[in-house]
Amino acid sequence: GAAMISPPMLALISVGLVFALIVLGVHIGVALAAVSVVTLWCITGKFAVAISLLQTTAYNAVMDYVFAVVPLFVLMGLFSTVSGATRELFTSAQALLGRVRGGIGIATVFANAVFAAITGVSVASAAVFSKIALPEMERLRYDRKFSLGIVAGSAILGMLIPPSVLMIVYGVLTEQAIGKLFIAGVLPGLVVTLILSLGIWGMVRVTPRLGGNVEEGSRLDLRSLVRAAVAPWAVMALVILVMGGIWGGFFTPTEAGAVGAAGGFLLILVKRVRLTPRSLWQVLLAGGQTTASIFLLLICAQMYSRVLTMSGLAGNITEWVSALAIPPIFIILGFIVVFLLLGTMIDSTSILLLTIPLMHPIAVKLGYDPLWFGIVSIVSIELGLLTPPFGMVVFSMKSAIGEDVQIEEIFAGTLPFVLMLGVALAIIIAFPTLSTWLPSLM
């Protein structure tokens, strides 16, 4: 009876099945792997073939040298955080912007942008800045929702400014050079940073009470200005070294990760942070856990996209969509709507894993630049991290802050920031050069 259903149809059913499982709360890796094996079993009628897919993919999916990027960049982020670099970034941005109305808000965005260039996970940044920036804004009597929105909105930079885990995953799924993707994210990341900063400044101009009091008595003499600018020099140097090295072709993304991780460890030594063997072990363990969970996802995603390709579904859909008589940009906008809808239910890595194997070939067939489409996808997916009912960043903040705050408050605070990010997304879509110019110089 199984032979009655065509392979592409079976694959289509499997996509629905994966969704159903995820919504029921099954771990996405498990859902992808299980459904892939069952689908292949149905298509070929041989259980052994399906199981051998598990075997070969598990080996091949992470055999590639490129994958050393993941643990290395994760370590770089963890080391830099342990060294206290984040607080320092924020303090120095605060010193430089403290006199401006809404200055602490803008400082949060800037600190987040630099922190994003070290970590690559939005949820981490939301948790860290909830602890660092919120108390400061509270002290200056910022509007509560406004300050929550600032932290949530700027956390999005984590995934957009390279090195980011999402970019690595995207690169793996689409066989794009990860180094190029990293560099493609630089200008769009700056655009988002600028728009958030201007947005905060504008909101405070229109309704001054949002921005509370301005820091009194902080006369900015040259000495303290210089001190504020110099304090985070080590982190800035690390970021410039890592990104500049990739861009100039001095080292591969994997080597850059190694340089970054070593640099992060140096930061700890330079700052004379006491690092006991126990806490070093905790850091390495955390790095291992993050890496393992990403690898599991990557392996399972590879299986899934192999099944979609083997069944002929990916090819069929690409043919069908690219033959539609509508302007290609509408198809891209349709994809973005899908990203936003999925963002209300599942986390960003899972969204990429589910959609990109089907969407990427279509975008390329329609003549779009794969780097540009990658950045557009990532920004859209990140927007979904802020939208109710299931914004990952919002939940991460809630757990960092605890009982003092209602989920609804954070969602209400993020609204203006969702709009700002929408504007940024529109700019990134309208000017593809933003994403393609820097990589083209590599």
C-alpha cells in the first residue's frame, strides 16, 4: 500500500508530521531524525536503507573541518563573559552616552552590538543585559516597559552580528562559505544597531518621561572620556582581530574561532579574574553542552534535508514556485511571513532547519543572492523571537529577572522595537548591496 503514495507526497506528509511533533513538545532533533528514518523507510520499503541513512549522516554531517567553528566560537563567548568584559562594555558606553537623554538605552544597544560580536546567541545576551542594564535604567527612573523593550530589542543583535550560530547553521544547510556569511552580516548588523539607537533617541525626544533622568553631575572631562574609551579595548581588539582576519583571508572561520577562544582566555588572564580549575571546568562543560546540542540539531537537519532532496520534494517545490506568475519579491515576502509565524512557536535554529532546505533553492532559482537571502532570513527569524505568544528572548529575560516582572509587560515593551526591526529588515531587503558588498571584497 505504501507504494501508492508518491515519494514527494510522502515527504510533504513528513514535513507536516515534524511540525506536529514539535508543537507537541518533542525535541526538534529527535522529531527530525525519527520522521526522516520513517519517511525513507516508506519510500524505499527497506528498513536497512533508512537506518544506514542515520549512520552515514551522523558521521558525515559533522565530519567537516568547518564544524570546529562551533565549539571555538562558543568558548570565545563564554571566556569573554567570565572575564567581565560585558559589564565593562556597558559601563564605558554608559560613560560616553550618559549625558544624552535616553543615553543608557543607546549604551545598551551599543554594548549589545559588541557583545554580539563575541557570543552569537541572542538568548544569552538577553539574560546578561537584564542583569546589567536594567538596574541602571531603574536607578535613573526609565519607564519600565521602555527599558524592558530596549534590552529585548537589542538582544536580537546577538544572532545577526557575526560570529553567530544561526549563520553557521545556515552555511551548513546551504553549503555557503561560513566566512562569507559572517562578513555579510556586518553592515546589516550596523544598520540594525543604528536604527535601534535612533529609535530610542526619537522615542525619548517625543516622550521625555520614558528616558527618566539624565545622569547628574557627570562632568565629562577628557580624562574620564579617554578612560571610558580605553576600558573595553581588549574586547574590541579581539573582535577586530577575529573579523578582520576572516575578511582579509588571514585565517579560515575555524582558525578565527581558535584565535577568538585563545583571546577570550587571555582576557581572563589580563583582567586577573580568579579562575579556579573548577570554574574553568564549568566553562568548558557549558561550551561542550552548547556544542553538543547544536551538533545534534545539525546532524538531524542534514538527514531531513537529504530525505527532502532524495524524495524529489525539494526539486518539485522549487520548480512549482519559480514558475508562479507573481513578482519574485512577493515569494520572498511570503517566506518572511512564514518565518514570523513560526517564530511564535519554535526557536530560531529550528526554524532555519525546517525551512531553509526548501526555501534556499527557490531563492537562488529566482535569482537572489544566497548571502542576501541568508541575512534576510536571519533578521526575520530574529524578529519572531520578540513576538508573542512564544518569544524566546522574552522568556529568557523573564527567567533572568524573576518574579518582579510580568511576561505581558515585556511583550508590551518590545512592540516599538519590533517596528524598528521591521524598518531595518525593509532596508536590508531593499538594498541587497548592504549584504553583498563586503563579502565581494574578500
